[in-house]
Amino acid sequence: MRGRGRVWAALASAALGCAGSKGDSGAGGGADTAPAPTEGLLALTFAIDSDYAAQLAEIGEAPRGSFYGSFWRGDEVTGAGPVDGAVDLGAIEVSGLDLALDGTASAVLFTSGPLPVGEVVVLGFLDTDANSTAADRGPDAKDPVTLPSDNDFDVLGGETTEARVFFGLLNPI
């Protein structure tokens, strides 16, 4: 029994040594492990609440136009939008967006550049009447807008995650 115990101990030691030495050159010990990815991508689809699509139709507009928005760190956004001093992580512009009236999401129409791992919020609007200018970029009355609570996504390191940007409100102003 005693001999068998030594054999198992030797096997366990060898197995642990091998498991810990993956990529090890043998000098100095320790494992070479790649650091966890700190960035990922979001592939954006777009959808509108069908009730708001119907309201647009009532005023002679359709849920189509250009989307203007930005990516934000989740911890820098409240229910009212970005906190003072927050800096966006990148702009989003999608021309020719034509949303389904029944709320069905579009195909992927935009893929971000590298974003930090963690919660990211997409905020923006759909310019349905093509009157937003680069000098005065913002929604006017009845333009569909995104809400922070509907558009927060988890960016996973080293991955592309599909995310549905949802227009859950028509701008009241």
C-alpha cells in the first residue's frame, strides 16, 4: 500500500507540475497566461415600439431616417442621461435606417470599435424629418429617442455581442 501511495503522489505531483507549466520554458517556473481581454465590440440592431411607430404614422412620418447617438460607460449614465463631465466612448451614425412598424429588430447595421468590458449604454435619436444638422445635433418633437434603461448592454472581452437599440419614446419637446 505504501508503494502505491508514493506512485499516486508522484503522479499527482507530475500532473500538477504539468498543469502549471503550460507555456513554461522551464526556467523560473510559473505559467504564461494571456491577460483577459479588456475590450469587446457591440453589433447594433435597431427596433421601435410599435405603438410609437403608429403615432408617427398618424402625424405623417415613418420610423426612418438617420440615427445619431453615442456609446457611454454605464456607470456614467443615470435615468436622465449622462452625468456631468461624462465623456462618450464613440459616436454612432447610421444613415438610411428604416424600422419595421411591428417592432421587429433590423439586421445588424453598425458594429462599434473596441469598447471597454462592462456595461455600456447607447443613447441617441432617429431623425425622422431630416432636420438635424451637425452644428445642432439633437432630436426635435416626435423624433424617436432611446432611453438609458432600455439600451444598456454588457460588453464581453474579446467578443462581438449583438445588441438591440430600442426606441422607447417619442421626444415630447
